[in-house]
Amino acid sequence: MNIVIRIIIIVLIGLGTYGIANQMIKSKEKAKSKKIEKVVPLVDVVERSVGEYQLEVESFGTVRSYFETSLTPEVSGQITSVSPSFRVGEMVAEGEILVTIDSSNFETTVARAEANLILMQSALDEEKVRAAQAKGDWLASGRKLATASNFVLRKPQMAAAEANIKVAQVDIKRALLDLERTKIRAPYAAIVTARSASLGNFVTSQNGLGILVATDKAEVRIPLTPAQMQQVAFSSGDKSELILKDPNNDELEWPAELDRMEPVVDAQNQVNYGIATIEQPYTNEVGVLSIGTFVNVILPSSKKISGYKLPESALVNDKYVWLVDEKMKLVRADAERIHTDGVSLYVEVDKGDLSDPLRVVSRPLSNFRNGVEVKTSEEKSEKMTEEKKSAKSNN
């Protein structure tokens, strides 16, 4: 009997479990089928229209001094003072006194020359009195003045006295000039690149005191190949504008002028050299352009081309570019390279029925096909902006 009851209980439990499971299955909602969204690739595009472009010629060069002066004294003596500005790396103004030499001997020379001039003037006055007296004595003797010799009338003595005065005046000028030369001045606005003068040194005209480099201008010597020479827009008497660039920082650009062309060809490398000048290299608004700096040079070319200016990455296999038409579909267009400047390329595009401005894919993928629908980065940006606006309004 106990076994029968147990079997009945087990059957009832199984039936109950089945009923509950069946009810749960019936109450479960059917899963909705998810719609597969179409994947549309995102591409970066640049809008370009055909245009006229003046090409550029690229070269390089090293900045060098426009004027460089080695200071040497013109008089001998002991250095009594040195300007605080006369130090390597300091800038000095035109006419600024850099070194002073002991002037006591030169002051004495000036005083002696002035005293000698007074003596010579006194001697001339005496000769004038003697000449007048000789003339009167000759006339008093009843003789005609025309018969008197120049020596009797003291004309040679007068000429000698006048010549002595001129010599004395020249001596004063020379003595004053030597006195002025005891003050050694900067001949132009410059930067000090070397200094050997020290307080107490005895110097002569054989001693160098330092080296100055002009700050108002600098030069760059630019090598140009024969092919580049044919493109450079330069004629004698004209000054073409060009750009100097820091090779380590593309944002640093200095305006300069192509001043002249050297009239000879370098025998070793068969290049011509152009000379460019830059104003105020040490106080330029762009930044300091020190002597010895290596720079890249961008010169204007006389050659112009017509085409589309694109990023180098836009041209595929040097044969074609990918365009996006008004229906947002890819169009393959044949393209021919005209020129490359290292950053951009200039091409002719067989655009077919499309009109300017063309939307050119700047970084095409290898799996692109004609007619594939795409969306541009601009559209994605607009969609994200609209979604942000919608989210704000809902909040």
C-alpha cells in the first residue's frame, strides 16, 4: 500500500511540474526579429575646384653675416675701460663706445700742435710787417716797385709762413683724430661674437679686440640646379620675395628677398647660387634667426599650372582618385599627376558628368568599388550635433 501511495505522489508531482513549465512557455513573448542595418562606410573628403597655381622651388641654405668686422685699434696704448655691452652675445648700438685707450699722450700732442699753430701765425704776422716795410723802403728810394725782386719784397718768406700755418693746422687735425681714435666705437648695430680686449691690456694696430656681426641684415646662399634656375622668377634689378623655414618647426617662417644671382657656376657640383637677404634677423617678429642656422628655402616659380590641388594620399596607384557624387556614392575617376611639392600634389581629373567643387576622398580604402554608398565625415559630424541637440531638449 505504501508503495502505491508513493507512486501516485510522484506522478502527481510530475504532472504539476509539466503543467507549470507548459504555462511558462505559453506566457513567454516571442522574440522579435532584429532588422539588420546596412553598413555604410565613413570616408574623409576634401572639396576642390580646378585652379591656377604658381609652383614653388625648394632649396636650402645657411644663414651668414651681411657685415662682419674685426675690431682693431688705430692707435697704441693701454686699455683704460671696456663697455659692459662689449661681451659675446650682447647687442651693441651704432656709435657705441666699446673700448677706451689711455688718451693722455694724445691730449699732449693736440696741445703742442695748437701751440705750434699759434707760433706759425705769429711768424706770418711778422713777415707781413717786414714785407710792408720792405715795400715802403723800396719806394722811398725812388725806384719802381716792379724792379724789386720777390726776395726783397719778402714774398718767399710770406709763402713759407703761410705753408707752415697749413702744416700746423693739419697737425692739429691729425692729433685730434688720434685722440678720437682712443675711443673705439661700434661701426654699426651689431652683435658681439668674439672679444679679446681686457682692461689694462696694451694694444697696437696688430691686436684684435673682437668681432662684430651686423644685426640689420643677414644673407642666405642658396644652391640652384639648372632645372631650378629655369623656374626661378628672377631678373636683374628685381627682388623676388621668398620664404625661409626652420626644418625643425614648420610654423617658423621668415620673409626674405632674392637679392642677386652669383654670375658663376660652381665647378664641382654645377649649380648656381642665389643670395637672399633678410631684414633684422635678431629682432624679427617671427623669432631670432642666428648666423649659422640651416634653413629650408621656398622660392616663387615662374611656372604656373592648372589642376586640382590634393593631398598626396588621395591618388591611388598614381592613376585614379575616388569621388563622392551627389547621391553619396563612390565614383572612380582617372587622374594624371602634374606636379608634386612634397606636401600636396597637382592633378588633372577626368570628372565625367560631375561639376566643381569635387568631393575627393582623401584616404581611400583598397576595397572601394564604383557605386558603393558612403557617408562623409561632415555628415557624421552634423548627425552627432543633431543628436546632442535632441538629447538636450529631452532633458
